[in-house]
Amino acid sequence: MTVLLPTIRRRPSTRKVAGWLALLASAWVALYALNEWLWDAIVSWLHLDLEVRAVGAAHFFLYDAGKLLLLLLGLIFVIGMIRTTIDPARVRSALEGRPLLLALVLAAILGAVTPFCSCSSIPLFIGFVAAGIPLSVALTFLIASPLVNEVAVIMLGDTFGWGPTGAYIGTGLGLAVLVGLVLSRFHLRPLVHDFVFTTPVANLHTGGLKPTLDDRVKAARWETHDIVGRVWIWVLVGVAIGAVIHGWVPESFILEHAGSDSVAAVPVATLVGVPLYSNAATAIPIGAALYAKGAGLGTIFAFMMSTTALSLPEAILLKRILKTRLLITYFAIVAVGIMLIGFLFNGAT
């Protein structure tokens, strides 16, 4: 009689797992660094002209889709690994009793030092929410991150002077904190899709045992697979819409509809900016053109803030994370705040 014993699978050693992580991290860095160069090289090799709208739109789509998918994969995995070392219950208990205003200010500052556009900030936003960070605090980060960054500060200072630049930074961060304060008055958790809170990383600490490095990698890998599998197609849809706008909405259209000095200039500038998909470095030259045309500083701020903090691609991607009611509320509050900033500065100058 033959007795079959269960096969015991040996866990990979910590050194082996760490080696694979280092190799994958190196591959990710190489791909991210080569992304823009690759598409530029293909355009050059095919002797295409980026000034042609279809070529420019296709280049924008390929570059930005590659960048966002790499960021989504890399940041979700890294945040998942970080979260595997922290019990979400401890995060929540540490936040209890802390001043909300302090948490919101810290989230705004963190957003200011992370050089991401509105869509690129979403992987970090997902990680914060899944880790138990209050949604109002995570949304404050989501607003501040694209609005203010090192590149924007330097370009703003060079274009408009350091006085207006300081005003832009202060009002941008103030808007992020204020929106967080307003949203903190509501019970927001039911307005987030459940999968954000039920990922493998979120459940890793339920057994009470300290996870090994192999456990942490597996949980972070499955979380990345789950989240990216749900949203990747919407990343492509959003970037495709942004590419069309990028290629077929000329600067002259923006200058014509947002460059006047009428009372309607601020709402028009805000609404024109919302469908666009741009970072601060791209929005500032258009703001400079508006300034040269005689537009008020508030109109320029409203356009740049709406272009960077709100976008149609961002809305499409956030729709997979936030339920419709919260998504509409978030966009409406931020848009109204941007218009108020625009009116304030136009009235003061």
C-alpha cells in the first residue's frame, strides 16, 4: 500500500524575492525613461511632422498612455508593498483624535511636492483610500498634486513674477484644503466602490500574523492586478479623448473664448479648461498668451487651475473608483472654488 504524502512547497528565500524586486524595479525605471524617447524616435524614423494634428494626437496618446499605465502599475504595487507593513486598523486609530485641518494641510503639501498630473495622481489616491486615510484628506491630495509642483512654480515665477506665483500657490493649496473641509462634513465611504477596500493587501493583516516578504509581494501583486484590471481600459479611453482635444482644439480657440475681460470670462475660462487634459507646464504658456491679450490674472488662474486639477480623462478614470454622486459633487465644488478664486483676483487687480 502506497501512502501519498502532501507535497510541501518551499517558500522562496527573502534574498531571492528581494533580487526579483530589484530586477523588476530596474526594468520599470528603464521603460519609464525610454517611453518618450521611443515615440519621438519612431516619429523621427518615419519622418512624420508633429505639427500635423493627427500625428501630434497619436504621439500624445502613445506617450501618455504608456506613462500612465506604467505609473498605475508601479505606484499601485509600491503603495501596496508599503501598506503591507502597516495594519489599516492602526492607521485609522492613529488618525482618530488628530486635528482634521492638520491632516488636510499635510495632504496639500504632499500633493505640492509630487510632480503628477491629475490622472497620474490617482494611483496614490487609491492607495491612500484603501489604507484607511479619510476620503476628504485623500481628495485634498488629489486636488493639490496637479495644481502645484516644482516645475509649475519655476515657470510661473519666470512668466508672471513671484508675487502672482505666490498668490497662485497659496490659493491653489487653500482650495484643496477648503474642499477637504467641506467634504469632511459628509459620510463619503458608501460613495466609493467596494473593491478599493477589499483588495488582498487590505485583508493581509486579518489573520494576526506578521506577513513575510513573499506574502507582501504576492498581496501587492494581486492588488495591482485587480485594480489595474478594472481601470486600464478607462485610462486608454481618457487619454484618447485628451489626445483628440490636444490635437484638434487649437490655442486660438482658447484665446478667443477665454481671453476677454468681461464678467463671463472667469466661468468661460473655467469651463473651457475642464475638458482639456494638461499639466501645469503646458497650461502656463497658454496662460501667458491670455495675459498678453489683456485677460485678468483671475481669468488666467481659473483657466490654469481647471485645466490641471479637473479634466475629462480624470473624470472617466475616477468614475471607476468614486460613485457618480460623489464624482459630480467633487467636480462641482472644485469648479465653483476655482471660479471664486478667479473673481477674487480679477476684482483685486
